Amino acid sequence: MEYQNDKIAPYARSAVKLLQGPVFEDQPDVWNEIIQYQVELIQYFEKISLELIIDKRDGYAYLKQIELDESGSTIGLVRRMPLTYDLTLVCVLLREWLLEFESNDLETTNLYITPKQFRDRMEMFFKEKANELKFIRDLNRHLDQCVEMGFLKLVHKDAAKSDENRYEVKRIIKARVTTEELSRFKKQLEDEQPKSI
């Protein structure tokens, strides 16, 4: 995009969008600008200690803070927010589900899920029914948080039954929950499960 003020960089809009959160290929104006000016954007963000990650195959781009030293300190532009156990569980289950989908379904492009389908998958993670009921009660809130983080996109809202809301699982979750983290968390969950005699 050309601006009347020649002091404004032609990639200014996409730089701002990236600072606001992940950008996906289904946002064609911004996505195409990021691809067109990726060298300039990479150089621009490096100056403020941010790394631009672009995954053209899975169609997403986001900013990652560059660590300034061995202790992991950063300039603090992007706030790190620790996830609760329940939200971590949601992210891990979504990541595992996406992994299965990509391994087994070679014809469908995107994975779509509903809250009802999600609940059916997570029952085995709760030893106590009370904890499971609380999780189910909070599930829509957790899914909304995943939308805010860019891991899910609400593609159909059912006004009558929120159980039938339809979400697309965004592949950026693969960058945020790696296969190593997935394996580590699953092992931790297995270790916490009651052992049968």
C-alpha cells in the first residue's frame, strides 16, 4: 500500500497488525503485504528485539521476542502470560487433535471442532468428577481465550446451542505447543493418572 506521506513505510499497516497479534493467510491484504515486505519487516523488528516468524506452508506469521541474555530476559514488549493448568490442557488437547488430523485426514484442509466434540475427548484427563464438571462449566471461557490467542477461530456461532459452535483449529498452535512440549505434558498427565493394580 502506498501512503501519501513518503516517510511512512509501505509495510506500516502489516507491522502494526503483527504487533497486535498473529496474522493468517485468510487476511489476504495484510498477509500479502507481509510476504511482499518480509525482508524489510524482519530487519525492522530485529531493531526492537523481535523475530518475525512466517510459516508460508501453514499460513501464519507472528512475532517472537528475542532473548537478550542466557537468563531469558527480553525487552518486555510482548507480555508473557502464564497459562493455567486447564488452559494448558486445552492447548495440548487441541495440538494433539491437530497432529492426529494431519496424520490421518489427507483430503480435508482444516480441522473444525465443536465444544461438544472437545468434551468427549477430554474425559479421561480427570480423576475426580467435580474437577471435570468445573472444567466443562469453564470450557467455553477457555475456548474464547484460545480464540484471543489465535489458536482457534470461531467460524459458526449457534445462538441456541453454544455446544454446536464451530471452531477452526489454527496451525499456529504447532509453533506455540511443540511436539516436545506435547510429549512432556502427556507424560506428566500419565504420571498423575491412578495406576491400575
